[in-house]
Amino acid sequence: MRKDSETLALCDRFFDAIEKGDYETLESCYAPEAVVWHSHDCLYESRASNLAMLKHGMETLPKMRFRDRRVRVFEGGFVQQHTMHVTRENGFEGTMDVCFVGYVRDGMISRAYEYFDTGQVEKFLGPR
Amino acid sequence: MTTEYEIRELCERFFDAYENKRADILDELYSDDCIVWHNVFGKDTTREDNLAAMRVDKGQRRRTYNDRVINVFHDGFVIQYSLNGVMHDGHVGPALWICIVGKVRAGKITRIDEYMDSSKFPAWSGRDRK
Amino acid sequence: MKATTVNRKLCNDFFDAIERNDLDAVADCYAPDMTMWVNLTGTEMPREENLKVLHDGAALHRRRTYDDRRINAFDDGFVVQYTTTVVALDGTKVALSSCLVADTRDGKITKLYEYMDSGKFRRRRA
């Protein structure tokens, strides 16, 4: 499918931007109508709220990496499985296995679904 | 070569088999070397582990796999769905919202990667009730 | 093949046929008594008129594709949300988000309901 490579590029660009702290590129990956659903509350979060959260993370966390990325493209979107590695301000390195499903419109993420296990949140946030 | 329609139907048959507790159908659908990875355990399990687990009574009289949104690629599928359970005592908790990525080869499932939120289990099974 | 699979394939075959201007294949997707309702006019068009519109419409643009197809199929029909990308004769592109609902019977489309936003159509230059 000729659009596969565009969708793959979008997916890579999105996660690379978060890793590099490149807010402008990250922002350009989301369509104006974008909403993000998370499995911890099963609610759709607005574009603005999600970007603010990512921006805060990019500015305060020493390091964020999406490792072991496995992407598959389907008609209208993609699914990426990865392990998120986050270095916290106190030096703790947290990890979380995530499955991210992105639905794409006009080369941008229009709707996203993020699945992860909050039952293992201590592995991600560190000891409280 | 498996067509997108065959992969989609395979995915549906797989979940119908879990819903109807048909270990015989699952036995056919899992490849011999199939690995099932669960985010909740963070490790690989075998087809035998999973077929055995299906036979264990986890306290549900009935479970249904609803709201199935399936997307297909040349070698597999991703499915987003809600798992609903009715316990033996009649309790119906909030659904579990789950995502599975499946790999398919020659009409069989060769790998399952399952993403659940284990913090939702107590409410789902009613174990959090006083 | 399950009825939902038949209808899902019918939807893809239908769009694929229009994309390659294969009107015989499009006609093959239609039941003899097929009609089409379009939200833009609110009126129903019979089968032959619809085929004629498709035929005449092909000359108005260079290419049109039906992308990002999100199909939900039922035993007696389907609904598809999609993006129509139209490349005009002068090379410019416009992408329209649309929705089509179909009633089917025995693997053929008996009724189409098309929802488009004409406010997004390119205005013809005077």
C-alpha cells in the first residue's frame, strides 16, 4: 500500500519527537481534532491536555525512551508496541510495556488509544 | 497467502472460541509453537499454559468479548475489545478494556501479545466488594 | 464465508471498481433494483442513473481514490467511513471525509446512502 511508508514515518516522527524533546514536531503530528484514550481511566483526553502533559514530561524528565518498537500499519492507522523507559528526576529508571493504536487522517494522528498496566505502576513511577 | 478477510475471520473465531469455551477450536487455531505474552505477567507463556488456564474456573459463569474493533495487516491483526464477565454469584463488574496484537501464519496464530490493566481486576471480578 | 465477510469484501470490491473506472464491475456489485440516496440532494437515484453519473464523473477529474476505509459490516449491509481523495484535471488535490451506508442482499448492494459535505467541494472557476 503506497500510504504504508507515510504512516510509518508519522509513527516514527511522533515518538522520536517526544524522545528528543522536540515539541513543535510532536504538536504537528496531532490532527486538530485529536483525542487520546488511556486504559487507566478509559476516557478520551483532549489534544491540548495531552500535549501539555507530554510537554511537561519532556521538560522535567531527564530522559524518555521508547524501546523495542514494533510497528504494524493497517488501513487508516498503525499499532506500535514498545517499552517506555523513563528516567525520573531522582534517577529512578521506570519502565512500562505499552500498546499504542493510532488512527490517522491526512497524515496526522486523529485518535489514539494507549494500553498499559497501572497494576505495575510502581515499576514505572518508582517507590513512593 | 492469507487474505485480510481470512485473518479477520480467524480473529473472530479465536475470540468466539474463548467466549464459548471451545478448547478444541483454540487447539486448531494456535500454531504448535505459538507464544502468548501477557503484559500483566511480563513474560512469554506457551499454548499449553493458555489452554490449561482456559479450563480453570476463574469465577465467571459467562464471559463475552464485545465491542471488537479489528484492524488487519498482512501478517496479523490488532484487536481492541471489552471483556465482560458475569460471576457465579451474579456480580457484573465494569468491563476490562484490552488490546491484543496477533501474528498469523498459514491460517494459524503464531503469537499473541496481550495488554490489560491488572489494577481493574478486583472491580471486574467483584473481589473488591466488602 | 460469513455474511459480514461477504459484505466487507463487497464494499472493497465496489470502491476498487470505481477507482479503476471499471463500470462493469461496479454494475456487478448492484442488485437490479438498486437505488442510491445522496444527502446533498436528498433524493433517490435509480441504478442506471447512478452508473451514468459515475461514467460522466470520471471525465471531470484525473483520479479519485477511496482511502482510509473503516468498514463495519452487518449481515445485511455495511457502513464505511472513508476519505475520497480527488485529483483534479489541473493536478490539485482535495480530500473529503465521507460516509456510505449500504443495504445488501445475496452479496449485492440494494440501497446506498451517501453522506458528503458539499461545503468542502472545490468551487468551479467561472
